[in-house]
Amino acid sequence: MSITGIGAVTGYGWGRETFWAGVLSGRSAARFEPGYGLDPATGGWAALVPDGGDPEIGGTRYGRAVFAAVDEAVTDARSRGWVPGRRVGLVHAAVLGDVRHWGDFAGPAGPGFRGRDFLRLLPSTPISVVTQAFGFTGPVMGVSAACSSSNVAMLQARLWFAAGLVDDVVCIASDLPATPDLVRHFAKLGAAVVDVESLQGCRPFQEGSRGFSVGEAAVGFVLTRRADRAYATVLGGAMNSEAHHVVSVEPSHDRIVDCARMALADAGVGPGQIDFFNAHGTGTAQCDRAERDLLTRVFADRPAVYSMKPLVGHCQAASGAVEIAAAALGYERGVIPAPPAVAPAHPRLLDGPSRAGSGLTAKLSLGMGGNNSMVVLGPGSLSRA
């Protein structure tokens, strides 16, 4: 299965090239936003998607972002020679989706809503708009596995291909939930950092890391097994559950290790063939411990390591998709857009944009509730091998 089209709406702005320029700059997408501090009267840092999108699409900012990411991915894939098959499926990864519109509906503006305005709250509505616009008549479903959702959506697409249910799949991962209240709750939980700029607070695999900046994103992919010019190849993957705690990582890390080993087996590769570890990399203490342990136990601390969250923030369901998009674009453009290191770090942590090469990438995502997942990626040339 290959990634042959990419669309992105992120804290950097609207569009794949805006995203790429942003991450290559080494500057975080997070900005100082009024009302986003631990005290509602103060500001804080968050990587919010700016207003934009096609006004003709209508709907909410969230709906426009979903449509824009799919539209850009489809246009991109067509420009690279993709011709949609008869059965194009669509899998949508989301956790909270459009929190702002829910707040409007439940708040003082709610009584003024028209009778059908509540439809915008349903995750099925923007996806229905997409399927109608593009004529996608394959299977459609949503997946939600917390912050592991993007990887899980990729794996769901692979299952559809294996079952012969689709000719192609469009995968869209979207969460634009960063209201001041939600960001404040993440900060109170001890996971989010709002009082300093992202690169200073979020330092995965570095000393002094305190957590992540909350981010927003909608990222679309066209997935096919008939690619002439693929960005990257999805070789395999796996997912499992820790069955341990709503928030805390199971301290032995055994289930995460199991997940990685199953992903490698599914991809048909050994640990020594992985050159890059695209980390979940939230910058929290428990995530750092888990991923450092995984790197040692499974990969013998061999791969180069990087995390995109210091740059794009933690985008919940879309976090893995943002990170997969960076890896896929990096394969074609020969650059891993890693953030700069700002403190003493793991010896294999990349420091700023680095040469990508053609080695394989293990992409780990961990989600609240004990959702673990990994996908194994390779360069697009492998799709023709």
C-alpha cells in the first residue's frame, strides 16, 4: 500500500507546502494565544489552525479543513498519475473533532441555531460532503483510538485492501479541538505546557522536557496499490491495548514492545533494517521513558530518532498523520524535517533537518486508554519493487 497523495491543514496554515515550509524552518507552529493560559485571564501557547478554507464549502472551520485536506490529497495524487478505481473507500480518524461548534451549540448561541445546524456536529457530515463531492462509493467508516488513531486508520485501510473491498482508500485524520478550556485541562493534567514556547517546553528525548503544546490539524492521504509515483510505502503495522490505565503508560512497557515486534513481523523486516524512529514524542516523562526503553529493547538504540510535536504540537487523532506526512514528504525530498535540539539529548536524536536516505521508518503512536500502534514505512520506490 502506497501513499500517493497528501493534503495538510496545520497550525502553520492551509496546504501541504505551507506545512513543509513550516517544519523545515525549525520554528514551532504554536503561537501565544489570548485566553489560553492556566488562568483564563492570561495567554498561553497553542498551535491552532488559522481561519481559512473555501467559503463555498460552507459549514464550520472544521468541516472546511477536512474537505481541504482531502481535496488537496486527491488533486496531488491525480497530478502524480493516480486514476481512482471504481471502489474508493474513506476512513476517517478523529477523537474530538469540532469542539468549538459543540460549544456554540451548548452555549448561549444554541437557541439561535436553525433546525438542521446540529448536523454539523456529527462526524459523518463533513465526510458525507467529501464522498458526494468526489463520488467515493466504497466503504466509509470512522475510527477513534485516541492519539493512536492515524496509525489505526492506515491499518484499517490495509485490511480493506487485503479483504478485496476497495481499489483505493482516502484516509483523513482530523482534530481541531483546541479551545481554551480543553488546553487548560490538558495543562492541569500535567501533559500540556502553555507557559513557554513549544521548543522550550516540549523537548522529547532531551533534558528538561515538560510536555507538549496542544495542536490542531487535518491531514489527508490517498492510499493505493497502483502507484506510479508514490511518496512512501506502508509495509505493515500492528496495534494492541495495554489494558492498564486511562492515562498512565503501563510501567513494564511490555505491550508497547510487543506492538513494535508485531509491526516489524507484519512488515517482514527485522529491527536492524529500521534506520529512523519517528517517535510519538510528546515530551512527557512517561512517554520518554517508554520510547527510550523500546529503542533499547527492540532496536538496540540503532535508529536515528525524531519527534515532530515540538514543531506542530500534539494534534490528537491527527498527530500520527502529521508525522507520517512529514516522513513521506521527507522520503521524496531527501530531508527529515526534525526540530532542532535545544538541550542535552539522546545520542541518536536528530538535530534539525537531516538527510533522509532510503532507510525504513518505524512510526510509533500511543493513545490515552492504552492504545498502542506502529506502522512501518519505506520510500515510494518500494511500491514498484
